[in-house]
Amino acid sequence: MQNKVEEFLTSLEVEKGYSENTRVAYKNDLGQFLAYVKKNAVPPVQDWGSVTKDHLVAYILSLKGEREYASTTVARKVAAIKSFFHFLVAEGFVKDDPTATLDSPRVKKYLPRAISQEDVERLLDAPGKSDEPRTVRDRAILELLYATGMRVSELVALNEGDVDLASASVRCFGKGGKERVIPVYPRAVQAVEGYVTKGRVRLLRQSDEKALFLNQRGERLTRQGLWLIVKGYVRQAGIKVAVTPHTLRHSFATHMLRGGADLRNVQELLGHANIATTQVYTQVSNERLREVYDEAHPRAR
């Protein structure tokens, strides 16, 4: 049964161009389901064609009950299983799709949380003015996250040649390998230039290393490493609300829209395939508009 999972994962890479992170998530979700079926199915399941809707329903109930997964996590796991069975049917490996009449778990929609411009400034100022290599790097990371609204995976995947200091822009590859070029404001350009000339050269261990952002071992910075960097400066800046690297992406979009940016332009900058994904930020901006209205209008007070 595992070999069919491997074939599916290969198809995600070759035919759909999914990123390694996405494929790893699919692999983990399908591996967990396979382990559950092998352990709990009665009679034992010998192949994917023997998996029934009852198996799926029991698995979902175990995720919600025994494992206490959040609804968003359960929905993601179910989506992975559905995609897998669609593949099995399309390739002729199984005749019937047990997920065909399976309802996806309902997921409560949460508005993206942005922090205030004041908190952004405090966070970006947190590294200070030191010329120590990691400090110079961290300044560049924070500035670039807020300047571009890039995903964490996109930022750590940047190579040195992806940043064009002369044109004040950065090239990144989003979901599905889609390329986009994002403008960068002057302060962020200066931070990146300072890192390239004063920080990266001192962190570098191998001359052929292409990664833009390096850890203290001279290797490409990981998503986990970046998360720890941001977490440390959030604490140092005294910001009380929860902030992750992705919060700066939310803040970028929200502040751009509040500043008058066109929704379609923000969609392009964020690399969203569907404008509906970007429209959630207008709801955040509208909430702030209501606050301003209630505070400022004489008849609303």
C-alpha cells in the first residue's frame, strides 16, 4: 500500500509541481491514515481497494476525539486522503472512491491577524545597530518580511541572486513554483545590502553556497530557525500579542490596503492564485474602518 502513496507523491511533484513542504505534509497525513487502517481495520485491509467509507469515518472521529486535532488540521488530513483516492481511481488502481460521498469537516474561518504599524516598527528596530553578522542578518530578514509580504518558505528559499539591489526588487517562487517579482522599499534594500556586504560574507563557510540567509554554520536558514529569530525579537520588543513570521505577511497586506493599495495589486504581491484569498484582508481593514468611524463621528460616540 505504501508504494501507491509514493507514486502519488511523485505525481504531485512531476505533474502538479507541488513544493517539497506540501509533499511532506501529504506524506505525513497519508502515512498516519495508513497506520490507523492497518492497526484498526477489521477484517484487516490488504490494499487500498478494501478501504471503505466506514474506515474513513472512524478515522475522522478518532482525530477529533482521541487525538483532539483542531478542525483545520482534520480538514487538511481529509483533503489529502480525498486527493489520494482521486489519484487511485484516475490511475485505475481502485474501482470505487470511498471519499466520494464523504463530507469534509467544517472549518471555522478566522480573519488573519495583523499587528499595528507601531508594533511593526518596534519589531523591526529590535535587532539594534550592531554589526555582528547575525544581527545584520536578522535586521535584513525582518525588513524583507514586512517589505514584501513573502511566505516564510519563500524567504528561506531565496538565493543571493534573487535580490536585485539596483532595481530594489526581489524575485521569489511561490506555491506551484510560480515566480513573482516584488518591489522593496529603500530601508529594506539598505538592510539587505548591509547583510550581503557585512554579514553574509562572515557567516559563509562554503564559497559555492547560494542561499541568501545563512545560519551560524553557514548553511541555509530553515523555517524553524527563522521562527525562533522572530520569536526572540518579539519578546525583546515587548510586543504582547502573538506574532509569528506569517503575522508580518498579514500585516503587510492589511497595511497596504489601509494605505490605499488596489486589491488586485496586493493579490499579485502576495502571490495568491485566487483573489478570494486576498479579500479576507479587506474584512480586517473594514473592521478598523468601523473603529475609526465609531471614534471619530460625533453621532457615533
